[in-house]
Amino acid sequence: MMTSRAEYRLLLRQDNADIRLMKYGYEIGLVKYDDYKKVLDKIEFIEKEKNRLKTTFVGTSQEINNFLNKNNSNPLISGVTLADLCKRPELDYEKLAEIDKDRKKDLKKEYIEQISIEIKYEGYIEREKQQVEYFKKMEEKKIPANIDYMNIKNLRIEARQKLNKYKPENIGMASRISGVSPSDIAVLLVYLKK
């Protein structure tokens, strides 16, 4: 599958496939419990580590600012968390090991990569999760079968034609029709509320 064609690319990454899918493999009997348990342990460790980074503050000491200088990053004026530093483009979780005294030693490369990605892109990932939830709700909003899209004012002509042709059952289906824009969906939602 081409990830550029996938909806929700930030959630459907190859680096987190085991975290997303191992549960289903285990539930249908394709994955042994020992393998599933390793993934559960990985998930637990990553969550604990992310929480630790979000609650571990570093100050404006000379050591910290020298580290930031060495990595072409702006020096600190006030204290921040390690998670805040990890979000900087020039830094990542691996580089922070130098100033992170409480970090567990000898972490697996896949753990380091996963923690760095999840911290660095946390805002984008959360926004995408909210979009998923929003579209799940849209799947539940039914469209009456007898609706005549040609009578809905403010719908673009192309959208009217496509909606009449395909007769989607719900808003989610309508939003995936080529030629139906988000503004057309908004107009349709307002119409359905009336």
C-alpha cells in the first residue's frame, strides 16, 4: 500500500505496525502470547518513558546550554521539560541521552525511534486521532434515501450530480466521493439539521 494514498498516514506508520496490529493477530490466533506480551511490554515502556520526559524538567545550567549550543539549538532562558527539547527539529530522543541522567541504558533502537516520533509529532498525531473520531461520528449520520440533492441551495453543481448519482447512505460515504468538497459536506449537514 502506498502510504501517500492512505488516510491518516501519521497513525498508519510502518514503525508502529506491531503496536497497532499485534492485538488483532493474537485475538484470532495468529500470534503467540509470548510475542504479544513483548509488544504489550513495549507499549507500557514507551508510555511510561513519554510521561517521564513530560515531567522531567531541565534548567538553564551551563551544561544544558552547552549541549544545546553543540547541537545548533537555541539556549534556554527558562526551564523546560525533556519532551519540549525533544520536539525541537534539531534534537531527538537519542541526542537527549547526553543530558538525561535518569534514562535507562541500552534501549532497543526501535524503542528510541518510537519514543522520539511520538513525542516530536504528538500534536499532529492527536489532531489526526480527533479527525478519526469525527469521521466515525459522520459514519453514523444517516442521509434520507429520498433526498433530492438538486434542491439543496449552496451545493456546488458537481457535488449535486455526484451525490445524486451515488446516493450515499451516510455523511461519511458522501465525504469520500470524488468531487464532493468539505464545504459541500458542511452545506449538507446544515441542510440535514433543518
